[in-house]
Amino acid sequence: MRIPRKLEHVHHALQLGPGGNNGFGGIKLLPNCLPGISSDQIALNSRIGELTLSSPIIINAMTGGANETEEINRELAVAAREAGLAMAVGSQMAAIKNPEMASSYQVVRKVNPNGLVFGNLGSEATVEQAKRAVDMLRADALQIHLNVMQELIMPEGDRQFNGMLERIGAIVRQVGVPVMVKEVGFGMVRESVETLLSLGVKMIDVGGAGGTNFAAIENARRGQPMGWLNDWGCNTAISLLEALEAKRRAKTDVSLIATGGIAQTADVCKALTLGASAVGIAGAFLKVQRTKGTAALIGRIGAMHDELRLLMTAMGAASIEALQSMPVVIGGETERWCGARGIA
Ligand code: FNR
């Protein structure tokens, strides 16, 4: 029997691991030898759009839509509940087209009835499908994922991207919950972010390169027909800086989320210090859960919270908001990129 695509993605994501450079190596946090705060004062709550998060770390969209994925979603949801993290499910289109698949997503709401749960669909979704995805989970928000290069690499993938802006705009206006638009690991540049802002999007996950690599995954599934595209995209640090520049120019209150190759707490702290309101982690959490179990994942998230408090104390930032206004030094390739792109 053919292995469902959703499971192949899980297996290849685990096998390939993070794909290279997330860009945060070029960012340097500044020490504060006079922090004037105590560690037990540090608050980790954050805001994205109109949602309040008790942690700035989000378990990002991965799976659903096949039997084994129900177990993965259940275990990730237990971790989300125990650690107080918001969690997104993978694309719900499988269940929109095939309603008996809904339980593989609904399990997330079942084990975490009071947690923050995000639905997920692609930009091909209609308003009606978006509403069904939200209802399926009683979702607190809906993610719309963008994955153009992944589609183009798949022989059966989409080739027509007409109308996506109109559909995203209509979903933002009509779905009835906050909408987050996210890339899946190819990143975003200022011009794309500006377009999303013009549609009224208030939460953007820049989904940069440097972590799970869907070009490499689709190529690995088929014997590398287009391996030359495996380094397509902008890394996460650069994507975040591009999005911050769009936000600065537009003078709007959009919340930015950084995902893509984030596994270490130092990178969480760097993303927040640059100006992200939250970070998303997918592949690194999947790996801990699948190889070491749910208790280990809960332990890892707890350790990341402790490490983040430690770094925030050493920087003199008692809140995520305070962290966001701390200075950083940007060097190396990222500095050159910012210069070439006129990013202040
Ligand atoms: C994903 N990701 C994803 N994103 C999305 O919006 N809808 C989806 O269905 C999926 N499916 C999916 C499956 C698997 C197995 C993985 C690992 C990831 C992308 C994910 O949310 C994230 O944007 C990227 O994985 C980059 O983050 P990491 O993995 O580098 O932390």
C-alpha cells in the first residue's frame, strides 16, 4: 500500500533534519551587566494579534489527515497543554475533502479543550472551507500556509496561483477568527509582507529557510529530480528583518512570528529581540516527541522556558515586550543582505 503523503512528510522531515542556516548565527545579543531585575520577575507571556500567549513558543503546523498522524497530533497536544503552548494542526484540506479524516485533527481540541489551537489550510481555500476548518477544531485562529516552491516541485502540485490574494483577503474579512498567514520554510521578503498587510493580515509567520526544507523533502520522495532547488528561499533571520522593515514602513501593528530552523533557546531569544512576538517550532519538537517521547518534549519546552528566563535576566528584559526593544548587533551575510536591501 502506498504510504500517505502526510506520513511521508513526517518520515522525511525526521530523516533529513534541519536544512542548513537559519541566519541567527549572524545576530549577537548584547549583555547587560546592570540588569536591575530578578529572574523570578520575568514574564514570558506575549501577544500576537488579539491573542494572548502564555509562552512566546508555538508548536507549529505539522500534521493530520492519516491514521498515524492522529497519534502524533494527540501527543503534541498533550505537550502543548502541559507546557501552556499554542499549537497549530497541519493542513486540514484532507478532512475538508474527506470528513472521516477530521478526528486526526480534532484530537488536538479533545485533549486540550481550553488551549489555543490554530487551524490550517492553504491559500487555495475558499471562505466556506476556512469556516469549516475553524468549526472542526473550535479553532482560536486560522493559519493560511504559502508553499509555492513545494507545489512547483511536486509533479501533481499546483501550477496556478491566481486569485490567492483575493481568497486570503476574503478569509481575513469573513472567517470570524484571527488569521495568520505563514510560509512553510522558504521565507518572505518585504514586498510580499507589504502585500499581506494591504489585505488586512495582522499575524504573519515569516517561515524562513534553515529548518525543515520542503524542497529537499519533495526531492527526497522522488530521487532528487530538482535537487538544484534545495537551497531556494530566504533564511529565517533575513525573512524576519524583511518583515520588520515592511512593518516599520507601513507603521502598522502586525504581529510577526519567526519559524524555520529554530531549536535552540538562543535563537528564540534572538528572534524576539529582533522584534518577533512569537516563534514557531515544528521539526525540532517532532523529533523530540518521536524519538524520546512526550514527557521528554514537555521537559525540553520547560528547559527552553528556563533558558529564556536566564537570557532575559542577563539582558535586563523582564518581559517579551521589553526584549523586543533591546538592541542587537547584526553581522555577516545578514548585515550584507540588509545593506543591499536598504533595511534600516
Ligand atoms: C510541516 N509544516 C506545515 N506547515 C503548514 O502550514 N501546514 C502543514 O500541513 C505543514 N506540514 C508539515 C509537516 C511536517 C512533517 C513538518 C515538519 C512541517 C511546516 C511547519 O509548520 C514549519 O513552517 C516548517 O517546518 C519550518 O519550521 P521548522 O520545522 O524548521 O521548525
